[in-house]
Amino acid sequence: MTVAGLTVAWPSWRGARPDAVWLVLALGLTGLALIVPHQALASVGFVASALLGIAPYLFASIGIAAYAKASRADHLIARAFQGRMAPMILAAALVGALSPFCSCGVIPLIAALLAMGVPLATVMAFWLASPLMDPSMFVLTTGTLGTEFALAKTVAAIVVGLLGGFGTWALTARGYFADAIRPEVGNGGCGGAVMRSPKEVTWRFWREDGRLAVLLTDARRNTLFLGKWLTLAFFLESLMVAYLPPDLVVRAVGGEGMLPVLLATIVGVPAYLNGYAALPLVAQLIEQGMAPGAGMAFLVAGGVTSIPAAIAVWALVRWPVFLVYLAFAFTGAIAAGLLFGAVA
């Protein structure tokens, strides 16, 4: 890695490379131990207690995602992009909100869809809905923010997908986005195989050779992924509890109306860490006085415009499509926040 013109070699053990999230945690705890030792101990206890409390939801979400991978349920996505435009947009939004894909995992599928000539409106509906909700996210949202919030966010994901899909369809009909994708997208890469030749779902996957190994591999990968992000989230939450005055949160994003929702939407774009890491932080902010509608807006805006999701869009499409993507995300987040705030 190069920093300020200097080449820095990370230490490695048997070829392993350090993970940025664990590195931040290690540096953060080390800094606390040196400066405020009592807070370091308090943060470790807070993280351990929080992880223990959310463990049932965490392992349930990991199991759901691993089962979907092992049974090839993820191949069902191909069926959402067949038929007439309006039903395709609806199906793409539904599949995007319910499929077990994160903003990174969906990139090869999106590349394949665009390269195969699938209408941009359908892809946009799927693309906007996918980072916002999946089975794992639903389970963890239920565990941290409650079933009502999880259901509302699922509906928000579908509605944002529909907004983007039908909005893009209308713009395309007016002659916009005739040349939407970048030339280097190619034939869709590794996601093309899933889209061009989707395999049948094997619900009883354990009867097929090699599928149990897929389950275990995916479960291990998701355990490490979710574990590190939730650990970071709870560590940041411990600092928030210790050092963030509740009245400051109330003044900024408390109360009713559009202003708290708008502020949360704007803040959600640069401040968002990860869909899973954001959940405990929003739960703590709501306990400190953040308006529920503002919390919803923060999660929706941040989920769609997080760094992985935004980079994926920028890498695959030209800048007018990228700007429209952001506009739909911003509009959908505000609408979701206002509607949830009105009924919560």
C-alpha cells in the first residue's frame, strides 16, 4: 500500500492479509486503552453483551443465506427478468428486496444483466431494492429495531425499486439513456453463467454431492463478514453511549416533520458504514431521541448510496445513469422516512 509516496508493506502470516475492519477495531481499542483505560474495558464488555444478545438473530440470518446459496435459490433471480416491462419491473423490485445479495455480491449479476441487453428500467428496480433488504438483513433488523421496522424497511425497499424502475422506464421512453452502460462491462463476467443458464433449485440440497460444502463455506464467509461489521458497530455504539449527548441527537434529528428526515438522509450518504453495522447505531440513536422516520431515511439513503453500492453503479454505467440512480435513492429515502414517521 502507498501512503504519502511511501510504500507500506502489511505484515502477513502464511499469506493472510489484514482486514481493514479488524485493524480499525484493534487501533481503536489500543487507543482507548492508552488514553481512557476504563472506557476500553467498558467497550469490550458492551460489545460482548451486545453480540450475545443478537446471537440468535445472527446465526438465523447466516443459516438462511447459506441455505439459499446451497439450494441455488439465488438462481431464481433469472425469472424476474422475463416477460413484459411492467411485470418485470415489479418482479425485479420484489426479487431485489427479498434475494440474499449484498451490494457487492450483486455486482456480477448486474453486469451480466446489462451486458445481455436486459432493459435498464428492470435492472434499476433490482439494483435499488437489492442493497436495502435481504433475508439476513430482515432477521437482524427484527432483532435490533423490531418487526414493525423490519417490515416497513422491506416495503420501502420494494417501493424504492418500483420508483426507480418505472421512473427509468419513463425516461427511457423519452429517448434518454440510449447508451447507458460502459463499454468495458463486456459479457457480464462471472455473473453471466447464472443468468444465461440458471439451474433448478434443489431445496433438499444435502442429497446432491458437494452442496453441503457450499453451505458450510458460505456460512463461514457470512459469519466472518457479519461478525466483523457487527463488532465494529457495537464498538462505535459503546462510544456513542459514552460520549454523544442525547440532547444533541434530539436537536439534530428528533421531532416530527420533514427537516429531521432530510437531515438524516443527507447524513446517511457519507456516514453510512454497512447495512448490518448501521442497525445497532440507528437503534441507539432512536433510543436517544432520533425520530423513527429519520432512522428509516438514514438506513434507506445509506444502503443505496453506500460506498460499495455507489462504486458498483459508477463502474458499470455512464454518469447520467449514475446521477439518476442517486436521485431515485435520495427521493425514495425521504419518502420512506416521511411515511414511516407518519405511521410509526
